[in-house]
Amino acid sequence: MKILHVETGRHFLGGPQQVTYLINALRELGHDNTLVCPPDSGINNVARGAGIRVQNLFCAGDLDLPFAYRLSQYLKETSPDIVHCHSRRGADILGGLAASFADIPTVVSRRVDNTEMRLMAALRYRPFKKVIAVSNAVAEVLLDRGVEAERLT
């Protein structure tokens, strides 16, 4: 399977570390992975050092619509089987939007259990076929915010 991962966080903390672990494990299982991340991000050099294929795209945050356009163009060029969006800083909303434009199935990982407004949650998770909650606590927050149980995993 050809998987494109989107991680737009700036710093190399726990979330981006989990992304590199996942990509390495998927690679060992025979999957073809590409990571899209900003050139100035913490994950960029770590991923490259680990032999992960990286495509750099600058992302200024949740409102960076040019990022969504550039990502959708890249998705159309590379035709991955699935897009996995990881971080909140633009990767979720804009990554989901870009994958929708490119007509590619997409999933998102949610790693934190802080709540958000129902309207924001509805907009944020609408493009995704599945929402991956990393814990039961995260799943409960997502259910409370209106994400359908059948889309949670």
C-alpha cells in the first residue's frame, strides 16, 4: 500500500516521534510511505536520517489554503492509496481538504483529549473516512463532540 503521511508540527516532540515509529513499522511490513512536512520542522531531519522519503511543503497553520492546494497537486501527481493526517497544525483540516480535492481516502489520528467546539469538530473531521483515537479518553471526547462512532477506531 502506498501511504502518504502529513505532519505539519514545527517541533519534534511525542507526536512526530510516533509518526516516525509508525512509518518505520509500516515500511517493515512492506508499505511504501512518504512523509509530507515543512522544511523547517523538527521531524524533517529526523525522518530523512531514518531513510524515510520526505516531501517538503511549507504550512503556516490551519488557514494556509495555498498549502492545501499544493498538497492536493502533490497527491494528484503521486496517487497514494491513502492519506494519513497526523498533527493539528493544518494537517488535519487542510490535509483532509486536499485529499478530498484529489479524491483520495484519508484518515486522521487524534492524540489529545482536549475538547473543541462542536462546530469546529464537525468541520475538522468531516473529510475523514476514519478518525483514529489513540485512547478511550480521546474517543470519548470525539464522541461527545459529535464524531460518529462508526468512524472512530
